Amino acid sequence: MAGQRGLGAPPVETRVLPGTSPASIAVAAAALRAGELVAFPTETVYGLGADAVDARAVARVFAAKERPRFDPLIVHVADVDEVARYAIEEDAADPRVATLAARFWPGPLTLVLRKRDTVPGIVTAGLPTVALRIPAHPVALALIRAAEVPIAAPSANRFGRVSPTRAEHVVRQLAGRVRIVLDGGPCRVGVESTVLLLADGDAVLLRPGGLPVESIEEAIGPVRRHANVDAGAAALSPGRQASHYAPGAPLAIVDPWPGLGLAAAAGERVGLLAADAAGRAAAEAAGGPFAAVEVLSARGDPTEAAASLFDALHRLDAAGLDRIVAQPVAEDGLGRAIMDRLRRAARP
Ligand code: TXA
Ligand code: MG
């Protein structure tokens, strides 16, 4: 398959293989061990994986995504014992790690701990910490185990674009830049993992995600967050400062809903991203007409809404729109992650 060149790297032929087949896992594991890139499903989003202890392979991830080198990657492991191989003893032995791992791993939680020398500097963008997670997806776990290496993987999208929740999203953005795409169907959670920094007895939310921060607090007590997560977290989590999740057309969050900006001008193609059926009806009564409509969850279920968010953005992206209007959701539980991603998609 012809692909665009990623920063001078020659295009590779991209093969899409069924994630459930043991033969595919074996082929993908061999590719990883040979320093090649493999995209794979997790319960959150698809990841673009490389052998985390092979600095040259990890460099290919940055090139394929056109991701700046200051933005560190998450290291995916299959077993909680692996934490002690990549994080310093003191942090790996932090009782909160055992508590969180027992409750939420495998799952959509990433822990940032002080790193050992076993992790190449390119993985952590030179930071003294490493982000670790055990994904809750049988294909991801089978791949890590078969490869017998930890897998460094960002979301498998081009930098700044909408994250992939289906194999075809990966192919659209990265064909020619990744050797193998393991197809595991649509991602169950649909937003990326919650990123939590544990340091000096403190716990800091660096990115709201698929595990509600309220659940973390039930397990380990208060988690520090910022009114604007970006302001505080940007310095600690470099990837948080850039605009992200951007669909092709400009997106605006309309608050209160329904409000200004919902009416389409003559000939203008406006896309509607409604949170629920009532929000759609209110928008259609107050504005429109809409050239494309997506409803995150007709009955307003946050889990369903999170799972459909990126899929909806990908479809709106493909609809050739002039602009997109989005309905805000309540900012608690998974709603925190949904609003975070919408705000980033809205950023110019
Ligand atoms: O659900 C997920 O987390 C997905 C799947 C593939 O696991 N991965 C993902 O990776 O979303 P990525 O690279 O798109 O986002 C990783 C986030 C970035 O905001 C990055 O800055 C932060 O984690 N991060 C990684 N290592 C870090 C570190 N050492 N300190 C602080 N933040 C870190
Ligand atoms: Mg990402």
C-alpha cells in the first residue's frame, strides 16, 4: 500500500491482521522484536507500539506520528511485577501502587513513577519519570506476552488528530507508516487512560480519562487536580499543552445548550455533536439545519458517550463540514474526560 513518507522514512507495506488469531499475534510479536511498529487495540484506544527498550524502534514511533520528541510515551506491560523493572524500588513499593493495581489493572489507568535506567530516555522524553499501564484487552496482553518486551505506545493517530477507536481509523492516518495493524474491533472504553502521578506521597491527576478520578479517590484518598487541568499538568505532562483531537472542521462547544451559533447560514454545512437525544432535539428546534448529526448516547449514559466520542468525531471529520457545534456534558466521572477531549478538539 502506498503511504506518505514519515519524516524521510521509506513507506512500509501496512498489513491488517485479525487480532484474535494466534498466528497474527506471533507475526506481530516478531515484528516488534525486530524493531518495527505494530498498532494494536486496547480497551481505551488503539496504540502505536514499539519495543520500549529499543531506542531506535521508539524513535520510529515519533517519526510515524510526527509527534514532537518532548512528549513522553506510556510503557505497556502485562504483569504488575514488571513495575519494579522500570520504576525505582521506592516507587514500585509504594503501597498505593499495589492498591491501585489490584483494583484497576488491567484497565484504563496509567501510573507515573520515577524511572530506572532500564527505560531509554527517548521513551520518557528525558523526564526522570515513566508512565506505566497494564491494558485490559486480550489482544494487547497477548502481544506483550508473545513479544516478551514492554511496549511503548502512544495513541495510533497522527499528532494532534483524533485518537483511533477502530482499526480503520489507524489505517486512515498511518498506512505506509506502520508494519502491522492488529484488528480487535471497536474499543470498549473509547477515551484514553487516566494518567496519575504518584510522587512523595502526593497523587496528581495529569489527564482525566477512562477511569473516573472519583474511583481512584475511593481507593487511595484525595487526588490533587487543577480547576484547569492543563495549567497545572502541562509542566508535569508535556503532551498536555498542545492542541489535540482536532477534526478537520473547527469545533465549538455551545454553552449553555441550546445557544448561540446553532443556526446554519445559507449553504453552510454545520455538524451537530449532541450529548443525548434531548440535546439533539433542543438543537434542531433552536438552530440547524445540520448537514451531519452525531448523538453520543441517546439516553445520556456516560459510559456509552465516552465509547462513541472519537468514533463520532471521525465521522464528522469525514463529512466535509464547515464547522461543528458540540453540546457540553456534566463534568464528573467519565464526563471529565469527555469535556477535556472536547475542549482540546475546540482549540485552534
Ligand atoms: O489509553 C491510553 O493511555 C492510550 C493507550 C494506547 O494506552 N495511550 C495514550 O498515549 O493515550 P498518548 O501518548 O497519546 O498519551 C500519553 C499521555 C501524554 O499526555 C503524555 O504526556 C503523558 O501520558 N505521559 C507519558 N509519560 C509521562 C511522564 N513520564 N510524565 C508525565 N506524563 C507522561
Ligand atoms: Mg494521544
